[in-house]
Amino acid sequence: MVAVLMMVLLVILVVVVVVALWGVGIYNGLVTSRNGYKNAFAQIDVQLNRRYDLIPNLVEVAKGYMKHESETLEAVTAARGAAMSGLSAAKANPGDAGAMQQLGAAEGQLGGALGRLMMVSESYPDLKANQTMMQLSEELTSTENKVAFARQAYNDSVMSYNNHREVFPASMIAGSSGFQPAALLEITEPEKREAVKVSFS
């Protein structure tokens, strides 16, 4: 009788230990996934700060040639300020839906302002030929590509984390342990461009 009771207690103890280890494994996996997307956001932060550092130099060079385009230059400077604020909010809480939406919208505005600056600069051949302007444009383009890759890595990490926290049985632990869903970083264009329609009639 005592041997049977000891055996039952041992089985219960083993089951409790296995369940506890299983729960710890799921919790640690969630922590690892969350840290993964936060690290991926840190890479976005590095590239965006590099981009923000290039913009004042670009504006300063353009200012010397584009005396009648102060509105365009001011729009770039204002959009840079808004994007920096958006990044600051997102850095405080990577994955937060509101912060990611604010950053995405601000980055869309900045991209639009920079696009207008580059388009207007085409009208100034001396500016286009300026070595500093060419070098800054190249660096900006390279940085834009790095931002795109970093954003893709971040979004992949967020998707992996969200999948991990939503599947059973991790969803039971995620909900009770404060693992909130993370938001993707989507850059929103300030205005929608319509596709060109071709008609042969």
C-alpha cells in the first residue's frame, strides 16, 4: 500500500516537473522572440539615424543652388523633425501599434519630401553636377536600401514573434504573462499614386 502511494506521488511529481519545464520552455521562447524583434528594430534605428544625419548636409548643399525653393527645403527639414520624433517614440516601445504607425507615417512624409527635393534638384544642372551633392545622394540611396532591409528583418521578426505567441499552447502562457502582440513597421505614402492607364482605342 505504501509502495503504491509512493509510486503515485512519484508519478505526480514527475508530471508536475515536466509541465513546469514545458511552461518555462514556452516562456523562454516567447522572451527570445520578443528580444529578436527588439534587436531587429535597433538595426532600423541605426540606419534611420544615419539617414537623418545625412539630410541636413543634403539640404545645406541644395540651399546654395536652390534659392527659390525654400518651401521644398523647409518641408524636408520639417519632415525630418517629425520622423525623428516618430523614431524616438518607437524606440521607447518597439512593436507598439501606435508608435509603429506614427513612425511609418512620418517616414512616408519624409520619403515624399526627399523625393520632391530630388525631383526639383533635377532642374538645377550645377547642383546635379556638384560632387558633394552626388556623394550625399549616393549615401542616402545606400542608406535607404539598408533601411528597407532592416525593416524587412524587423517585420519578419515581428511575424515570427506574433506567430509564436498566438499558437497553442504558447497562447495560454503569452496572454497571462503580458506578451502583447507586436506591430509591423509599414511605411505609408503621403499620397497614393494612380497607375498609368494605357488605352489602344
